[in-house]
Amino acid sequence: MFCGIDWSERHHDVAIVDQDGRLVARRRISDDPAGVGVLLGMLAEVGDQPGELVPVAIETPRGLLVAALRATGRPVYPINPLAAARYRDRHSIARRKSDHGDAVVLANILRTDLAMHRPLPADSELVQAIGVLARAQQDAVWHRNRIANELRSLLREFYPGFLTAFVNRTDGLCAPMARRILRLAPTPAAGAALTENQVQAVLRAVGRRRCIAADAGAITAALCAPQLRQLPQVEIAFGRQATALLRLLDAACDALDDLTTATAEAFATHPDYTIITSFPGLADTSGARVLAEIGDDRGRFADARALKAYAGSAPVTRASGRSRTVAYRRVKNQRLAAAGYVWAFSTLITSPGCRAHYDRRRAAGDRHAAAQRNLFNRLLGALHHCLTERLVYDEAQAFPPATPVPEAA
């Protein structure tokens, strides 16, 4: 028996087919505990039992219904909606569509091509929690940066001196020092009235201990320097808008700090923490992002090549007749690819072996992105090996020195 579920926010359509494709059961269930109970009852009626659980196909890998199905221990197959649409065309050329029909199509996908699809990995509860926190932390970074960019664009309209004061400083407008001073002086007029003592007090309040007088002098000089100004009332209105954006930025920075701390704490309790953080370029946050995407189900990837394809670091070959093209993968886990870009880039200054590998790829003709992607590909292979064999990273093993070629006699 094979089960397909077409899900929605309020209800789900369920279809169960047998090995010959005959529809055995169908029903629309509600999205609540009662609906899940009805679904489990339907599966039990068609022979679902602990040793032979009926596999389920659904077009999403997350949600409460998926969590409830995974809790029963049954295999759950997330089917890409684009792939399901292609399967639908096999049964009808009229492009008709219905929720029940989609559920039948999903069930038939498992009946005909079960081996071509992979079930959701059997990740531990801890790694699933780390995944939630790490993705939320990454979303919080993007959200904070969007607000900071909005604030920067606004300041360019009426307060360029403030940008000059903080443009080359760490974290820019997101730094606590910049946010406190902008809260204290939201307009050019208020900024010009700031004294060095006031700025020094702000620097001490955010934890600065060195170069306070020099930094305070540079900031006040930038704020008092001649700059183009809006009309007085317009300037005040812009200041109110900047203050409103600053409140959003403060909230985004606080949320990011909280999520970063929670992610690091959860990641530190995982058994793979020591192995992952032994790699150059992987610390608490970046390592948690990598673990969140690859999981701790060691049977998920048959070999390192499967992991590399999933991450998008391995190239893809398209061949037809005399045409053969090797290109980078566009279909991949975008979050893992983004984490890999940061990971590979950071190793260029922390790992001599990684730097040498990158330089060799550049010397061979690769552009920066291609060389860095190749380095990420190499690091993923080493990570897969270390996690499988329970070994920590060894630079000499991952990037052995080149053997010199003996000279001819």
C-alpha cells in the first residue's frame, strides 16, 4: 500500500493505492489531532503495522502533519511540487487538477518510483532543534541587514555625516555604538551639538576600554563637518523616520543576539560538535548551520559524492549527442551552499592547505567563485569522512604536501 497526501492549511486529502494502482481508500481529513487519528485509522485498515508501515508521500518536508507522521516511525517522502506536476501530466493531458487527484498522483509516485525518491532523514531530536535555531539565526541576519540597508538609504537623504562617521567601522550601523549615538542625535542639527564627553560616555556604555578619546574626537569631527542639509522641518521629519527604523534595527539586533546564543548552546551539546569545529573556518554559528543542513543521520548520504551534490559544490554534466557541458549546480540546498561559501572563504587565512589548494585552482584558470566552490567541495569530502569515521580534522591528511618529482638522470 502507498499513501499520498495533498496538504493545505485547513484540511488534507488522503489517497491510498495498492500495488496495482487501484484506489483503496480516500478521505479528506482536518488539520488537527482528530484528523491525524482518522489518517492513522485509515492506514491501519489497509494493513499498516509496526513491521510494515505504509510509506507516505507529501509535497512538503515540514509542518505539524509531517512531524506527526515522522513520530510514528514511518517513511515520509517529500515530493517536490514541480516533480509532482510532471507526474500529473503522465495521467492526463487535459491539465485537469483537483486535491484528490493530486493525492492519488503522490501515492502513485511511490508505487512506481519509490527507489528514485529519498525519505526524510532520521535525524535526532537535538539536530532538528539545532536546525530550527540555525535557520532562524540566518534569517535574523538577513532581516537585520535589510533594515540596516533601509536605514543607510534614509540617512543618505538627510544625514551623510553620520554615515561618514561609521561607514568603515566594524558592523557599521548595526554596531551598538552607532545605534546609541543615532538615538541620541537623530538629525544633523543634534549631531553637530554633540560634545566629545557625550560621545565618550556612549563608548564607555557599550563596553569600549581603549582609544576612547581618539574615537570620540573622530566621530564628533565627522558629525560637525560641513554637509548638505534639508530644510529644518523636513530634517526633523526625516529624523522621526530614522528613529522609527532604528527601533526596528534594535529589535532585530537583540533577536539576532538571542538566537546566536541559543544556537551555539544547542550545538555545543551535540556529539558531532568536536569534529565539526575541528575544521578550519567552522565555529559555533557556521558549524551549526552546516550540521543543521546535513543532519546526523549517517545513512542519509550514501557517499561523499551525494553530499557534495546536495550542497551544490559538485559540478553537473549535461550531455546529448556530441554536446557535453559541465556546469555548476543551480538546484541545491541554498542554505548549505551559502554556509559553504563563508566557510571556504574564511579558510583562506586560517588554513595553509586550503590556501594552497585555492591558489592551485586559480593558477589552473579557475575564477574566484569556481576555485572557492572547488575548495568547498574538497572540505565537504573531508567532513563526510571525519563524521563517518568519527575523526577530527587533520590538515596533513586533508591536504598532504605535494611529492616532488625526481629529476631525470
